[in-house]
Amino acid sequence: MVESLLPVWVILLPVIGSLAVFGLGFTAARRFREWIALGVEIVAFLLSISVARQVWGGARLSSLNMALYVGGLSALMLVLVHAMVLVILIQAVPYMRKELVSGRTTDGRLTLFYALVLLFSGTMTWTVTTNNLVMLYVAMEGSTLATALLVAFYRARASLEAGYKYVLLVITGMTFSLFGIILVYAAGVQHLGSGRSALMVTEMGKIANAIPKDIALMATAFMTCGFATKAGLVPFHAWLPDAHAEAPTPISALLSGLVIKIGAYALVRTVTIFAPHYRAIVLFIAILTSTSMVIGIVMALVQDDLKRLLAYSSISQISYVFEGLGLGTYLGIYGGLFHLVNHTLVKALLFLSVGAIMYATGGKRRISELGGLASKMPITAVAFFIGALSIGGLPPFNGFMSKFTIFLAVGEAKLLWAAAIGIFTGMLTISCLVWAAYRVFWRKPAVEVVTANPGEVREVPFMMWLSLVILAAACVVIGVYPQILHRPLDVATRAVLQIWAGGY
């Protein structure tokens, strides 16, 4: 165990950056807001790499008397959070500038946009590094408020409604998780003899088997409902399609790439600690996730709006992550975390590709209004197609490796019916996304409805397609050489299992 202030600085840096960007909004220096946001995230990403390298080398970092704790899982999430925020900001700079020129936003609100993105980054970092169960809840709610303001950014009727629905449903759902945390705390105090210890994530393994069965099952049911709401699983998903569709497209990528993953992170920190002791938890999560993955992809199949299609696909794909984590085995947790990383990369790629399409076609995102874009936007077309094949689980892309790992884990747990449902859902996913890609990029278009000036449709600027190339390359590299992620995933999985065993 190494006492370090690095985890504190990784949290504070984006928050300080957010305040700086907001303060500059009242001065002539506000024209530097994009570069300040990018600079802050670059430094935060480098700091997260520094933290992760120490952890992957065998150390564990703590700060403020164990209030913050970075083990293998937190290190993985830290790098993922700041890598994704940085990549998404790269595309957001030209995208949001065009929104300003088109009149969809104002100069003042653009300053607020970058301040909120940095605040979101800080709250997400706090979420994945806190070692206190109540602070985990508080940090998740902090990220909820920052995200809600970004969802409602355009202040149109639809976006305000989506933001309100997001806040209402997620906060209500997360209240159930708080009830579960209180139950665990109340039962844990009797066994640990200290109120502070009973709230520490690193101490939960010591009480998982000691808590009375009825209390443990009730607590896990409450926490599963809360974290499933944050992740958007069926039947807690009502906020997700509207929020993804109405937010600015870079924020849609954040929602699908990171926000819903926090529900999975909280699940593995809490609920899955009880899974090895109670088979009913494993079965409950398997039924919940199998239902969610099928309903999500069936709803995606009938969407004409690209963003809503990807939103419903996210409901289906996050179910794979929950299913793997809920098994409570090494292979299940490894596969769930593997798919968490892969889905973050792939869904960010797909949403940013849709953002590129909207940028080039004057905001068009309905499949029926698009077609024949491959010849005009070849980089975007290839990126979207790679994302479609990856999310469907087709080799040699990254989605295949993580899904295959989850199927092995589900089979090992003797839940063959769940594996069959997962494979069937994967086939539907390939059909849905590839068919959408064909219609948008290769189908003969109705030229008059693609854009008012068809000749002006062209590939997006360098900063926009750079983010697409980075993410598409990552999907291919991880698919061909999955060993590149083995060390981070193995350390993260073993860190979870170590806590379960009563240590850290």
C-alpha cells in the first residue's frame, strides 16, 4: 500500500479546470476555453496513466486515510474515463463550433458546455476512486447532475424533457441503491465494530458471508435496481433513448461510453461481492440481463433515428457486461470488464460517426433521409462499419473476444440458456448495425433529401475524423491482439476477488 496524493490531483484537476473555464466565460479569454479543456484532460489522462502504471506494477494507492483507494479496477476505470473524455473532446471542438455558427447554441452556453464536461470528468474520477459506499452514491449522483445539464444543453422542449426524465428516473433508482447501502452498513457495523469500516468498499469482503441471508438478498436487490437504472437495463431504461437522442452528439458518446458503465462499476464493487455466497443473485442477474439484451436490440431494429438506434443497442450491450460481472467468477468478471472496455470504445466510435454524419449533412440523422455517403465520407463510412462489426461480435474485432469470454463464463456457470440468448442477440446486433450502415453509406440516396446542397457533403475536418481513426484502430488492434489488455484486466479482476476474500 502506497500513500499518494495522485488520486486527489486526478479528481481536483478537472474540477479546477471546470471552474477556470466557467470563470473565463465572463472575459475576453473565453476564446481559449476549448484548449484549456483539452489541456486539462491531457494532463489528467497522463496522471491517470501514471497511477495505473504503479498499480499494474503491483502497488495500491490510497489517499486521505483510505478515503480514496486505487486498486486494479479503479486504475482501469481511471484510464478509460480520461481517455474517452479526451477523445470525445477532440471531436467536440469542431462539432460545437458549428453548432455555435448554426445558432443552435450561444457563446455563453458553449463556455458552460466545456465547464460541465470537465466537471463530469471530475465526478466520474471521484466515483471510481472513492473507498466509501456513501461517497460512491454521492459521487454517482454528482455525475448525474452534471450529465443532466449536458443532456438538456440545447434547451429545446425535447432536450429539456429528456434531461428531466434522466434526473427523475436515475435519482429515484439510485435512492434504492442507497437503501441497499444502508442495509449493508447496518449489518456490517455489528461484525466490524466500526461505522467507518462498515462503509469502506475494501472491507465488504469481510462481511459478505456474515450478514444474515434475508438482509443480504434484500440489499443486493435494492442495489441492483439502482445500478441497473444508472446503466439503463430493461425495465429501468426509460430515460436512456431520449437522453442519448437529444443530447449533443459528443455527450451521447459520453452517455453510452461512460455513464452507463458506472452502473456496472458500482455493481462489481457491491452486489457481485455477495454472488459467490448466494446462487439466487447469479440467477436473478442472468434473467434480468437476458431479458434486457433481447428487448434492447429488438427495439433498435425498428428505429429510423440513428442515435435512438445506438441508444437501444447500448441497452442490449451493457446487459452483457452486467451478465459477466454478476456471475461472481474470475472468468465472468474478466469477460464483463473486457466487454466494458470494448463497448466503451465501440459505442464512442459509433456515436462520433453519427456526429460526423450530422456535421456533414446539416443535422440529418434519420436513416430514411440518408444514403450514398461512402463516396463522400470514406473515413466515416469505414469507421462506422468497423464499429458495427465490432459491436456485433464478429472476428477479428474486439467485441468478439469479450463476448466469447462471457459466453465461456456463462457456460462454466451452467447457464446454457443464457449463453444461447446472448449468441442470438449478437446475431441480431450484427444484422441491425450492418443493415443501418448499408442504408446510410452504400444505398442509392434520394439526393434531394440528403441535404439542401448535395455537392457540399464532404468528409469532416481533421480533428473530427482523427477521433474516429483512433477508436477504429483500437477496435482492430484489440481484436487481433487481445493480450494487450490482459495485464490491466487481470489485475482488475484479481483486485475484485482479493476484496471478496476479505483483503485488499
